[in-house]
Amino acid sequence: MAQFLLLTTVEFRIMKRFTILFLFTATMAFGQTQTEVVGNVKAAIKAGSSKELVRYFNETVSLNVDGEKSNYSKTQAEIIMKDFFKENPPSSFDYIHQGNSKEGLLYTIGQLSHPNGTYRVYMLLKSFNGKYLVDTLDLTKE
């Protein structure tokens, strides 16, 4: 009987640690700050990874690539960005300016360099159900 209680105590400790780890991971994945999202988007653009980039998109995103502007689902946006990165593989990407609108929305302006030129990248983040997500992404050839 003592072994049963000891085993139960050990199992309880394991479950408690697992629960804490799970909650910490969930908070990191779903409760990222604006700054973390901006940094992760920067890394995704720099790497030319459409798959990683759309992780930070809202379910519907306003996307403008060289004047072709429309609202797209995440799936459609991933295909468009995959084609964009294929045609314009990034050699560098940096933010030039970041700020908050009067409504409290975060925006960034960046410059993406690729072998044949540069793009101005405008991004608008909004909070959706407590998560900061890209609502607008505008890529304009300079």
C-alpha cells in the first residue's frame, strides 16, 4: 500500500510539471507580444519562408504585392508569398520604422533586398482574441 501512495505521489508530481510546462508553452505560442511577433515575422521574411510567415497572419489578410491587392485566406496568402519569395529570394530584410497608430495598432515599415532590387514592406498588426496577428502586408517595388 505504501508503494501505491508513493507511486501516486510521483505520478502527481510528473503530471504537475507536465501541466506547468504545457501552460508555459501554450502561453508562449498563443500569447506572444507585439515585439515577439514583429521579430518572428522579420526572421520569416529574411529567410524567405512563406510557411513560417503565415503563422502570424490573421485568418484573412489584406495582401498587396506590386499593386495586386486583395484579401486572402491564410492558404492563399501562403501560395502568393511562396511565389513572391521564389521570384525575389531575400538577401536581407530590416525594419526602417515602427510605430503605433492613433487606434493603438502596430505598424512597421521595412526594406527587403533581393538580387534584383528592393521592396518597401509595410505591415499592420492587430489584436485578435488576445493574439497579435498580421492584418495587412504591402510589398512595393522601390
